[in-house]
Amino acid sequence: FNKVFGLASQYFPSFGKNVLQLQARAGIVTPYGDQKKVPIYERFFAGGANTIRGYEERTVGPADPKTSDPLGGEALMVFNIEYTFPIVEFIKGALFIDTGGVWDKVSKFDLGGFKTGIGFGVRIKTPIGPLKLDYGIPLNKQPGKETKEGRFHFSMSHGF
């Protein structure tokens, strides 16, 4: 297979210690030679703490029609906007909006097929690294769900 992935982030300091972060990531993967499919472990997935918050892990994109299991895709595009502000010395608040999608084939890539989530969270500086706790609300209905229910996302990250 051939795979290309890119990620770009830009940070804009605001008044005080507030920061606006813009992030974009995109990728494509295609079969190579006589291969017909890209292995599932090399496909792209979105949804969850590090891509589109408000959606379950890996649920944005193609899914098996019988089991609803995520299948991943050959094309990915995700955009994140996050505004962080200090609450106390070691805790920051965050407001965010995430949008993007995953498509089963590169040829099916469509800017109109994005899923979007909004929400808020906290960033806690600890000796083992920053901890993130976010609450995301999906703005699009999720496959197999009757309502648009928000969800918590927990992750550890590295500081910039």
C-alpha cells in the first residue's frame, strides 16, 4: 500500500495566557500493485478523544452494515479548533469544535460528508504529563443511535 499523512498545528497566543489552537490533519492510503484492499490496521479511523470528540472511538466513517463495526477508510480529513484558558496555576479550561470525516475510497472523498462535535474540557498539568478530560456533543446523528448524546473523553498528551 501507499500511505501519506500530514498534520499541521498553529497556536495563537491571546490576551493573558489564553491560546487558540488550529489543527488540520489529512491522509490517504491506497492499495499497491495487485492488492485490492488496504489492511484494516493501516486504514484511517476518526471519532474519539484525539480526532472528533463527541463521537465514540473510531465510529466516524465506514462501518460494516451487519455488525456496525468500524471498517476504516482510505481517506481522512479532520480539523480541530480549541481555545484554552487558565483556571488556576495547573488547570486550564478548554472550548473546542472538531469536524471531519473518513471515506472508504479516496475517490469517494467529499467535503460535504463531515461530522462535527463541540464541547468543553479541562487540562490538568501533572508530573507524568498533561491530562485531558473533555465532554463532546455530536452535532450529527451517529449510526445506530436514536439521539445525539454527549460523551466524556479522557486522554494524556504532551505539552507544547
